[in-house]
Amino acid sequence: MKTAVVICPGRGTYTKTELGVLSRHFPDAGLLAAFDARRAALGQETLTALDSASSYSVSRHTRGDNASGLIYAATLGDFLSLKGVQVVAVTGNSMGWYSALACAGALTPHNGFEVVNTMGTLMQSHMIGGQVLYPFVDEEWLPNPRRRVELLDLVAQIGARAGHVLGLSIDLGGMLVLAGNEAGLAAFEAAVPPVQGRFPMRLANHAGFHTGLQAPVAAAGRAALSPALFGQPNLPLIDGRGAIWWPYATDTAALWDYTLGHQVTEPYDFTRAIRTAAREFAPDLFIVTGPGTTLGGAVAQSLILSEWKGLASKADFQTRQAADPLLVSMGMADQRGLVV
Amino acid sequence: MDRADIVHENFLRRVAGRDFPAGRAPAGPLAATDAVAIYRAACLSRALDRTSRAMQRAGQGFYTIGSSGHEGMAAVAAALRPSDMAFLHYRDAAFQIARGGQFPGQTMAWDMLLSFAASAEDPISGGRHKVLGSRALMIPPQTSTIASHLPKAVGAAYSIGAARRHRPEHAILPDDALVMCSFGDASANHSTAQGAFNTAQWTSYQAVPLPLLFVCEDNGIGISTKTPKGWIAATFGARAGMKYFAADGLDIYDAYKVALEAADYVRTRRKPAFLHLRTIRLYGHAGADVPTTYLSRDEVEAEEAHDPLLHAVRLLDSAGALPADQALAIYTDTNARISRIAAEAVTRPRLKTAKDVMASLIPPARPCKPSNGPTPEARAAAFGADLKQIDDLQPMSRILNWALTDLMLAHPDIVMMGEDVGRKGGVYGVTQKLSARFGPDRMIDTLLDEQSILGLAIGMAQNGFTPMPEIQFLAYLHNAEDQIRGEAATLPFFSNGQFTNPMVLRIAGLGYQKGFGGHFHNDNSVAVIRDIPGVILAVPSNGADAAKMLRECVRLAREEQRVVVFLEPIALYPMRDLHADKDGGWMTRYPDPSEVIPLGQVGVQGDGTDLAIVTFGNGTYLSRQAQARLAEQGVQARVIDTRWLSPLPKDALTVAVQGAKRILIVDETRHSGGVAEALMAHFHEVSGVPLARITATDSFIATGPAYAATMPSADSITTAALEMMK
């Protein structure tokens, strides 16, 4: 049986093409009904209603209080659908950390929903700052550490200006996700050249996640979510620092503290999480659950940045994928078939 | 069947059958999750040992000395803080792995496997050696020289208290840190180790803070020689100034509890403690060592029956922390995981060329905060009445004293240590008044042990100080030389420049003291220093040069993190005259503190083309006398003071002899292994002119009237020069 590290995607992955994904793939109708009941009780639109909407609406589907639950459910559904692979660790990107906690068993599916829905709702209600995406690799994904340093220097310069807030939010493979206030984000967008036809890319309905801007959200989350929700994981969990939380050896109070503290207010190092996954678990497969397919590139770029299996470029990665897939994106129908 | 396989099979069979060795019930403060984390570290350590053997069999791994039987050290790690500097025994993989768990984002399995594979990506040594070590984990790498890391552990522990008073810019240890140092029961007998214990006790006995935890991992045997039963407890159980703790390293609960108590004692009382940890050694000393060739099968099997992993499973199961079946799953999962990772690690690049290997011999430069130097007021206060004489001609010892005063004023991180350097001010008065000027905590009068002096310097340097240890006489260096050769010089090399111990080691030496002291106070061999890679050796010949060179040596240490030896010719300390009584020809004025002689710059006196005399130290003085006599006979010579004996300033020497028709090398060190051998070889390679040398004979130096009989003299230099002119 092939070994696999499962990677849970973050915000922005439930897009137009994902509409209906829960009805197509979610394997446990009772569980989905429970999520819906919980949302209904909170006066929120149910996941089923959102997922079965006749059309996709950016304003409706990407709101934090809606998107978080949708993405969580789609991820968990995919995880529960896995067959024929031995999952050796779980990790995630950004909001995907909450999903990872549930996949690894540190949160029950219901508690995981409670955490993700609460945090998504808090993010939406506070909506502090925003995010912008910008690459430091070219379209061939060749590592360019110097460009990364230049960009971070620029970020620091802008962040030091009066009235400007700007900082690293996520190390996302070959891209930097930056977070800040409007002045900081706009100054960055004005300072860098447009590249690849779409960057710098402002992320709609995203707050300035993983920065000190979110301290009020973290505080509200800690008040709303008890440490008692958290239990021992039954699979190793890799967090946004690249640290591993092991079954039976996890201090659940510390896990709560990280999840609703550092994870919310400090940069999230997805690249390092993938590096740890590769180096400490050396799996046969990296499986990115749904929804969506956008995280696969960042996983591949992270593996290239980690020089994993000699991968040095997009072409290397594509060659490897064609011969013997290292990465499986469950959001792609053909690849999904390899693992369900 | 390999013992490693036997132990593995025993573990699988016995855990599955719940057939555990007898032992105490779990007790003490170890939390369930921490206990499982320790067990996980132990399983990883064990899996790495097994994998290292498989890698070696496959020609992909290069080191098999294992940690099996010593996994209880993971519990010791858990009892310490990750900022406590740890100088580790080579059987402490479990300690390092457990500490890695205290830092988010460490990849312990990958890192360790890279080191087994000697990959250039090994994060500690860059593929130069399989060493335990990590900059992030505050574990300086140790090589396998027996117990030679103990003296510097004493120094590092001392530095914590010293840094509370004068925190150096580059200090890395917190004020409330302790230093931990581990070793085996066999190496505890080594004289180096004994010296370190004694120094720790001597220090503690005087109530000087020394937060140092010695951990003796007693597996009862050193390669094939058994430690006498009860020896460690008997000899360490009641030592003055060093509290003894004993724990069972086969019992992670007991090891953790006692280590916690010992660490608390050390941290709060700031006194050294000796933690005696019972361990066992599984599978012999190293991969090639078969224990059944010197132990009976019954003895080996009796040890194996007490596999600490079996005890750990028993304890965890009994404590309700981890069911035995889950413990077995962790063990087997870890083995599978390590096999997968190893398959990738062995594909990573390795060092290939000499240049690759040597890249970390010289550490990287480090930025130091710029300083305007001391204020005139501070300088006046420090120099006192000496300031009135500062423009007068002075002998070298006085000039050196002033240079040291200015350097210590400018750099609060400079600390001196040695025998009689403080109160007495040195045997020859070079450090006089410095204790009054800078206090006894910067002018440390040490006990009579050169290994401890150098260990103190190395340890303090690792915490950001710029030590200037003094060895009272060159002949006294030899009993402690490994502290420079095996420890100080290798630290940047084996840590890929991540750990450094810059210092300026002052040594009074060389010959020509008139009738005083014989060999032991007039040693004239520097070979032992010159062949150590990366170490700089400077030898001044006069006061002004000495001051300017010493400033450069301190800069090299502080800014370029180099280990520098500054060898001061004793006979020239008081020298006043050159050619005639009362001519004052060898005295100089104190050069302005801004004046420096850079590394590699040689001194040239005269521009004669008949002959270049290439020399150093006392030879420079004698050659200057000969130069005058030769001039009287119509021979125009120049005298070239090499100044830097290692690395030899080859390019500068080549330039300095240009135009000279002959080269005479004058070397006060011995004919065999002396400096002249290198100088002759160099000039033979770069110059076509006639070459000759005059050296000391291959002899020890006598006391009494024949004190200089074996060494070059002004007469013999003159004669040799005239001979070349024929």
C-alpha cells in the first residue's frame, strides 16, 4: 500500500467549478446534515444550500463564514473517501490547518466544524486587512531565493511606513501571500511589476490572515472555543511552522494554544510544512484533498524548493508526474480516481 | 546473527507477548504525553542505529557508533531547557532527537540520516564528520576525542556568570541557562575529564557560580574493558563542591525525575552536579566490534534482556500513557519511516574536493558593533601614572602591557585567564596592573592546569567573549595542546562555521633567557602549533611590532572568529639594547592605538642586496646585530622579520627578498620540524638564489652558561653569512 501525506487546502479553493462538490462526493450524509443543523441553529445558510445553489456568487460563497465551512466539509469528505493508501501524516495550508486537525483526529468532525465555522465567522465579522499574492519564482518554478529576499525587504520597507501595515502572511511554495491594511497592500501592488498576467493578485474576501492584525480574532476564538474540544491526534500532524504533533505525545492544551494563537497571528509557513512532510515522512504520494485544484502548484513548488527527489523545475515535476505521480489532487477527476 | 537484529527481534517478540523485564513501577512528575515523546525519541534513535548499519553494509553510510542502550538520555533532554548548551557524548542521539522535539520545525530524522550519509547537506558538519550537534538546538558538535569536551563545558558554564556582569555582544546563552556535558563511564577516568571535574569543584568550592551538569552515562564498559563494579559511585559520590545524583537510565520516569532535580539544583544553586545515569550498551562499541569476543554470551544476553525500550514500553503501559500494542506500532512505524527517509537521504550530494572539505576551516567573519574606543578620561583613569611615560622608549613587556590595557578598554568582551596573570601580573610583569584596572573577573587567576585554562577560554568564547588565555611557558602548552588541536581548531570545521571559539592565546616562550630555567622555560619548538589547520601563529620581535600585531590578533579573533596564538619571546621582554650597552636600540615607543600590522605583513630592515636574512623572534634581534657587523665587512644585508609563522606569509616573503643575491634563514627553533624547513622549501620553490639556513640543533635547551649553545647567535649568523659570500 502506498504511503501518503494528506494536505488540506485553505481559503479560496471553493470556486465556481466546485459548486455541487458536496453533493457529488461527500460520503456521510448524516455528518453533513449535522453540519447543516449546526449552521441553521446559528442562523447561517446551510452548507447544502450553499453547495446546491443554482449559481456561484463570489460575495456569497467566498465570505469567511460561508467558505470556511464549505471548504472544511469538502476536505473532510475527501479525506473520509480515501482508499488504498496508508496516510502517514496530515498537514494543511492556512485554514486547512483546521481541516487537518479533524482529518488527523485531534478534533472530531463535529468539533472541527465548530472550530472552523467559528473562526471563519469571526474572520468575516472582524474583516481586518486583506491579502495579496505575488510569486518569487517564474513560470518554470525555478527557485529564486534572491528575489524572495528582495520582495521581503520591500515588504519590510513598506510595513515601516507610517499608516502602512504589511507583512508576510503565508510562505506558499513559490509565492508569497502578504497581508496588511489597504495602504500597505496598495503600496506593494504599486511597487512591483505585474507578472504572469495575474499578479499581484488581491484575494477577495480574505482578511490579513496570519499577522498581528488578527489578534482580536485570536482572542475571540480563544474565548469561544474551549481547549476541551481538542484531543490526541491519531495521525501525525504537521503545522504551519513545520512542527509535528504526534499521536499520544501531543499536549492538547498546547495544540489549542498554537491553533488559536501563533497560527492566527504569525506567518504560516506552508513551504516548511511540506518540507517537513517530505523529509520526515518520505511518502510515496502527496494527496491534496478538494475542494479545488489550486494548492497543487504550491505543493510542487515547495518540493522543488526542498530539492525533494531531485526536482528542480516545473518541467522536472511534470516529467515525474507523467511517469509516476508524486502529487494527487483530489479535485481533478482523473487523479481522484487513484485514491478513492 | 548480528546482535542488532537479535535485540530487534527480541523487542518485537517480547512486546507482542507482553513479556517485559522486571522493574519499578512508573513514578514521578513525568507527564503521559512527555513520556510518549521520550519513547518516540528513543525509537527514532534505535531505528537510526539499525539503519546506520544497513547503510554501511550498502556502502552508503560511514558511521555506526550507536546510542542503543543509552536512549534514557531522551529523558535527560526533556528535563533541561532547549537553551541549555549541551556538549554531548557520542551515544546521545536520543538526547538530540528529544531536544529537537522542543523546537518547532526540526527535521531530526532527515538531519541525522544526512549525517550518516556524510552528505554535504548535513546541517551540522556539512558532511565532514558524523557528529551530533545543532546550532538551533544549542548543541555544539563534539568529535570523538575522549572526554576532551569537558574542560570547555566548564568554561561555558563559567561564562554564564561572567556574562551577567559584562554581557558580550555575541553572547548566546541566557543568564539562567546551565551547561550540560555528557560522557561515558570509561572516559570519566581520562585525565582531561578528571581535570575538568577538579576545576569545576575548585571553582564551586570558592562559591564562584558554575551552573554545570555533568552526566556520566555508565554502561559499565569501555570498548572491552569493564569499569570496576561500583567505581563511578565510589569515586564521584562525595566530591567537594560537586553534588552527586544517581538515576536509572533504563527507567525514563526515574531518569526524568532525577535529571529534573539535578538540573534544578544546578540552575538555582549555580553549582556543578554529577548525574550518574545507569545505561547499558547494546551491540558492542561500534559496528565492527563484536562484544561476544570479550564477553560471555550470557553476559551479553543479560544486558540485552534489559533493553531500555522494553522497560519504556512496560512503564508507559503501566502508567496508562500508551498501550503496549500502540508502543509496538510506534516502533515498527518508526522503522518503516526511517527506511523510507534513508532511501532519499543517501541520494543527497557529498563533499568531493579538498576545497569542499576545507571550506569551513576558517570561520565566517562576524559583524561587530563599531566603537570609538575609550574616552580620554577612561584611558587616563586606566593608565594612571603610566600615561606620563607613554611617549618614552620602553621594552617589549611594558609596551605589551599598555597594548593589553588599550585593548581591554576598547573591548569589554576581552577576558584574560592563566596562572598568575591577575594579582601577580604575570611571571614577567606583562599583565601587571590589569587586575586593578579591569577587575579580577576579567583577569582570572586560574588553577594550575593548562587544559582547564584553555577549556575556560574555549567555553567562554562560545558564549561571545574574546578570551586571551595565557600559557605561562611554551613547554607547558604540550600537556594541553589537544584543547587547541582537537577542540578549538576543529569547532568551526565540524560545525560548518556555525559555532566558533575565537581567542588570542598568549604564550611566553622561546629561548635565550640568560642561564634561567633550562628547557622547561625556554622551549624552542613551535611545530605543534604550526601544523594545526586554521590556527594563526604570530611571533613579534620588538615592542612596537608586538603592540601592533597584538591588535591585529584581537581583530582577527573578534571580527574573523579566528583562533590565534601570540607567542611572546621571553628573552626580548626586558631587552633594551641592541648593539652596545645602554644604546637603548631595542626599545620602542608605544604605537598609537590605531596602528596595526596586518596579518601576513612582514618586517624589513635595510635594503641590502648582498644577502637577505629571513628570520623571526629572537632571530630578528640577533640578525640585526649580525647585520651591523656584516656592514662593517662590506656586506650589505637586509633583515626580514617573518612575524607570522602560520600561515607563512609566502607572498610577502617572496616580495621582501627580491633583489637579494642570497638568502640566509635564521631559525631559533629546532633543525627538525623547525620553521626553517618551511622557509627553505618556499624559497627553493620561488627563488633561484643561493639558500642557506642556520637553526637550533635537535636538542633540548640547557640551563646555566650553555643556555644558548644550541641556538643561533649573532656570531654564528655572521659566520654563516660570510660563508655564503665566499
